[in-house]
Amino acid sequence: MISPSHIAIIMDGNGRWGLKKYNNRNKGHYYGLLNINKVIEHCIKIKIKYLTLYTFSTENWNRPKKEIDYLFFLFKYFYKKNFNKLNKNNIKIKFIGDLKNIPKDLKIIIKKIEDKTKNNDAITVIFAFNYGAKSELVNAFKNIIKNKTKVNEINEELINNYLYTNNIPDPDILIRTGGEKRLSNFLLWQLSYAELFFINKNWPDFNFFDLKKVIKAFGVTKRKFGGLNE
Ligand code: IPE
Ligand code: IPE
Ligand code: MG
């Protein structure tokens, strides 16, 4: 049995869950947020070292302002309510995404959280916030050119170093809840060799049992990386 060190999750289906249960999409976002705490705890229990969570995509700006405002309110609420506990549980928190173009108050909170948890080492939880893989690559290429990189210096390692995820190993597993089978601009480079799991449950309902099923299926997967695994 092999075990994963990095799990990435597209936490989808909050809106549908909220609509079905409370006739209100935002309720789904609220309960989705509560589930993040539980899933982090499960991941620590099974010794996952990195957990990357897709919380807001560069395309999510296309949603109604009312929903975006609520999501931003929730992020602030989440960090305010949970920061001490996360820090006490030795959780290191990082953010990836276009953090230049988000409200200033959130920028300050993000910086503070990263700073205060930087020496924790039970797990690294990476929040992909205002994240889009294409925008990440555009940003990387711009910086590569800005630094006057020579053509023959460009290789996969160098590109890795210019991504938001530099120093973070690629995910072994991608989980998407909510039933859709697409990547929605998430970690396109880093997921090259991830094992993909699409779960027919909305994010607020995703639980420890579902996670363990994924880990078990991953455990017996033959990862070949283009070779023959003989
Ligand atoms: C994912 O749930 C959470 C965010 C995008 C912030 P959705 O809000 O996309 O839920 P559905 O897919 O509409 O049900
Ligand atoms: C992906 O879900 C983004 C997050 C989970 C944050 P979306 O609901 O935005 O993706 P699409 O629109 O269904 O592709
Ligand atoms: Mg969705």
C-alpha cells in the first residue's frame, strides 16, 4: 500500500447543497466552511503532510456580488474563529493565488496567518484563494522574463520555482466533490501525475469515510509515471 503525502481538493457543490437543504446557496458555503475544519483534522490523523483546498477561483468573480461578498465575509470569519485552534494544533497555513488583487483587509489577515504559523509542522494547509492555474502560469512567465532568464536556463525545475507552489511537492491525489468531472483551472501543471477522484457528494457532506475510501483506492493504484511498473 502506498500512502499519499499531498491531497488537493476542489470543494464543489456548496451552492447546490444549500439550495436543496435551505433554499439558500450561502448556507451551503457556511456548512462547507465548517467541513474544512473536520477534513483538516482527518488529514492530520492519517498523516497527510500537505492539503491544498480550492476556496476561490479567478473565475468565481463571475458570480453575483452578493455571493462574492458573503464568501469574503466567510473567509474572514473562518480565520478569526479558528486561527488559535489551527495554530495550537501545529498547522502551517499558506495561501496560493493572485493575492495582489484581493481586498486589503484580507491581504493583511493572510500575511499575519502565514507569518504566525510558518514554523508549525503537523500539516501544511494551502488555501488556493483567487487562484487560477492559467493566471499562475502567466505570472510565472512574466517573472521569468523580468529576471532576464536565458533560454537554455529554462527547464521544468525553473518553472516550478516560479509557481505559487514552489517548494511544495505535487499533489498525489486530486479529489473533486459535487459530481462534476473537470479541473476548473486548478493546478494544471502540478496535477500532471495526480490520481483523480470524483465524488458524487456535495462538499458539506464529504466525510472521513469518503476520505478513507479514496486513500484505500490510491493505496492499491499502480503509479507508473510513464514507465512499466515491473
Ligand atoms: C464551491 O461550491 C465553492 C466555491 C466556488 C466558493 P459552489 O458554490 O460552486 O457550489 P455549486 O457547484 O454551485 O453547487
Ligand atoms: C471550482 O468550482 C472552484 C472552487 C471550488 C473554489 P466552480 O463551481 O467554480 O467550478 P465550475 O464553474 O463548476 O467549473
Ligand atoms: Mg460549483
